[in-house]
Amino acid sequence: MTMQAAIRRWFTPAPDSEAVRNIRKGKSPWVDAVHLLWTIWIPVAPLFDRFSWTWLWLTLVSYPIFLVLYAKSCVATQRQVPFFGLATVALALVLMPWYSSSLVYFVFGCVMFRVCRMSIYRHMLVLAALNATCLAEAWLIHYPWQAVIWLPVTSFIVALIIHAERRNEEMDSQLRLSHDEVRRLAATAERERIGRDLHDLLGHTLSLITLKLELSRKLFDRDSEASRRELEEAERVARHALAEVRAAVTGIRSTDLAAELASARLMLESSAVRLDYGVLPDSLPQDVERGLALVLREAVTNIHRHAEATMASVRFDRNGDKLEMQISDNGKGGLAAHGNGLSGMCERVRGLSGTLQIESPPHRGTRLLVTVPLDAKKANTSALPQAGASVRNDFLGHAA
């Protein structure tokens, strides 16, 4: 094995290393190298004292060793990281009598324990033991207290920040997993419902068509008139099944308000926006419910991307043959009349023969009020013409 291959193998990230963890989050595996900028404090120490050649050659010898230990702490397994952290601390303690800049190595050695999955109490105990050892050595070699008092303060503050960030990452990960699980369960339930509906719809009908075609084949030579009647009956059953399948597919492709509100709550919770909604109206015409669900989807997407809100609400009010849907948030407001998806919302509302009112004063949130008629004769069913046309074309093509 060549030296280059051995070095590459030694620095290959382990599956549970910090580098691989960064890759999973979409970051560079060496993003932690930015922390090495803090080593700028190494040449600061001689500024407070006279320059010495001892400081220079100790820096030239120790800094490459420190870099190797730090790099290994980023690519090693969690079980190996404490070894590299302790090795860095040991390097600092050995150099302290002759090399004041080694205190920077000590802080980095304490920070290396961030990768270890230990409790905060255990982490604090480890840091307390390491800092006590460093302070004891500094006292024995008569270091000025101003030079070392910042060590425990810095290491404990960094540890608390790291644990807080790690806790937030774990909560975000759990939230994403819960969202994925909800979507998976919803998709599974929908597939099961579609399967049951198609089985109930087509099972008996196709069996009946098969039976009549078999009967027509047997009667073809003996009684052509009876055979023709059976074929006509099979054709009538097939047309009826085609109409039922067409209606079922339209229902499958439609979106209802309840499902859209559940999806909206998941989306807004991911951006720390609380969504409240009132009681859903009953027995809405299918085209009205489908159109309102799509308007709601665009409005919620707008809140998620642009509003910078913390709260949002959806309210429904039914007055006779009209339905009002109000969507409001406490965001930054100032919504443009034809921007951020509002043009699409206006077109959908017009397709339902309804009206859309927008109130969006700057810094005072946004309020959308959608009013649509519920009379099926008045409502314009062209809100989704392409979807309906595609369904008809699919089935007419099969029928042909």
C-alpha cells in the first residue's frame, strides 16, 4: 500500500463521524475546518511577551500534530473521538511550561468532545476534570491567573451551546420524521380506499359482463336474436361501469378541504407558524370544495414562503346560498395585488363565480376573503377544465 493510499484510508470518514453527519445535512464534510480560524490566537501570545525562537519551533512542531488530531476527530467514530480530544489536551498540558499558546490547543481538545453522544451532565463532569487539571498545572508553573481564568468559562459556554444546537437538530429531525410518517400513513390509507372502491365497483360488473359474453357466445349458433340481446345487455352494463369509473376517478383526483387543512398545518408548523381553523362546512358541491381547497393551498404556500408570520387562521361562514372562506395571518403584510400567486387564486375564484377581497396593510398581516355561491347551477364548473377534459378523453379513448 502506497503512502498516499494509507493517508486516504486513515482519513476516510466513519459512518457515524461528524463529517458524514454534515454530508447527510447537505453540507461539506470539511465544514468544521472553519473553526480552525480560532487558531489565530496562537501567534497572539508572543505579542504580550518578547519573541523567542523557542515559541517558533514549538509552533512548527506542534501545529501539524494538532491539525492531524483535529482532522481525525472529524472523521473518526464516536467511540474514537474522546481519544483524539484527550490527546489534544495532553499535547497542550505537555507544552504549557514553555509554550503559552498551547492553551488554544486545550480549548480545541475540550471542544472535540462535541461529537460524543454523552449526556450534558457527563460532558460537564469531563470538562470540569480537564479544566481542574489545566488550572492545577498553571498554578504549579506560576502562570498568571489572567491568562488561564478564561479557559473554564470558554469551554463550558461552548459545551452548552453545542448541546443546545444538538437538541434543536434532534427535535427538527423528529419533526421531519413525524411529518413523513403522517404523509406515508395518509398515502397508504388513500391507496387502500382506492383499492376497495375499485374492487367494489368493478368486481361485480366485470363478472356480469364476462357471464353475458359467454352466454352470447353459446347462443350465437342456436338463437342469434337471444345472443344479440345478451350483447346489448353487456354493452349497457359496460357503459354504466364506464360512467361509474369516470365518477370514481374524478373523486380520486379531487382535493377536499379537510385533507388540505391537515397538509397546511404540517407545512406551517415546519416554519414555526401556528394554524387555527374553524368548523368545516357540510355538504359542499364537489367543484366548490375542490376549488376552495386549491385556493387554500396557494394561500398557505404564500404564508409559508413570504409572510414571515407566527400565526395564521382559516374560518368558514355559510350565509344562505353563499360560503365565505377567510384566510388571515399576522405577517409582514404589504402583499402585491398580482404577486405571490394571487393571480392564480383570483382565476380559481372567478371560475367558481365568486369574489376575492385582499387586505394587506404593511406590517399588519394579510387577510383574504373568498366568497363563492353554493348553487350548482350558478357555480362555474370550469375551475378545473383541464382535469375534467383529461378524464373524459381518457375514458372516451378507451371506449373507442
